[in-house]
Amino acid sequence: MKSLVYEAKDEQATAALGRALAEVLPPGTTVALYGTLGAGKTRLVQAVAEGLGVDRNQVVSPTFVLIQEYQGRRPLFHLDAYRLRDEDEFLELGPDEYFESEGITLVEWADRVVDCLPAEHVNIHVEVTGSHARRFTISATGASCGEVPRRLSERLADTD
């Protein structure tokens, strides 16, 4: 399975997706998040954090601080490229340190820094389809992440 489209009819379904991601993402995975302002990127990160044992209320958008770090069963690194001028400014943050760790790294507004992402990563495109409904299109690049869409599909089927 090359990609997975997940229709979340409400926030509970988005939370289920995030918890499932926390279970199936291999250590050291970078997740590139794409979507418009208010699409639900941070809400998905909160759900992944919750799945890793982090209180979701601690997880806030790193738009102004650029990077947030959380410690759960695995480290979670939350980066935001929205306010950055260019890719050079992103590289000054030292993202390779996060990309090369055993933690999970989630990058909001990844479209602004796509050439800085590791070759192997997971892409998640978030589309607003209703007041609380979202469409998540999940795909992966590279061998280490290639099984994520299939494993995620299986995990989500187990929770239905």
C-alpha cells in the first residue's frame, strides 16, 4: 500500500488516527504535515503525543518557539516552519539532530522546507471537509517508512 486516505468525521476520529500513528511509526521517523491554517495539524500532533503517553494539553503549536520537545514512551519533537523566512533558517535550527534521533519528529508547514526533510519520511496532507471533519492522506518515502500506510490501515481497522 503506497498511501492511505483516512476520513475523520470528528475530533475523536482524528485522535484515533494520532494514537494509531504513535503505535506504528518506526523509531526515528520524520512526519511532514501539510495543510492550511486551521486544518488540524497541531490537533493531530496532540493525538500522536497522547498515543506516546504525553498529556495532550501540554502540546501547543510551536509557531513562535519553532520547536517543542516532549518525553513520552519515545521522544516527540514538534517543529513548525510557518514563520521561517527560508530553508536556511530552518537548517539553523539543527533539524538533523532530531531527524537522526530515535524519537518521532513532526514538521508542520513542511511544504516550506521540503528540500530539508530526510529522504525517508511520512507525508500527511490534511484537508478540511467539514466543521470537524478532515481527510488525511498518508504516504511514505523510503524503505524504513514504506510500510507505515499499510500498518496504519491495519491498526485503524483493529479499532473499528
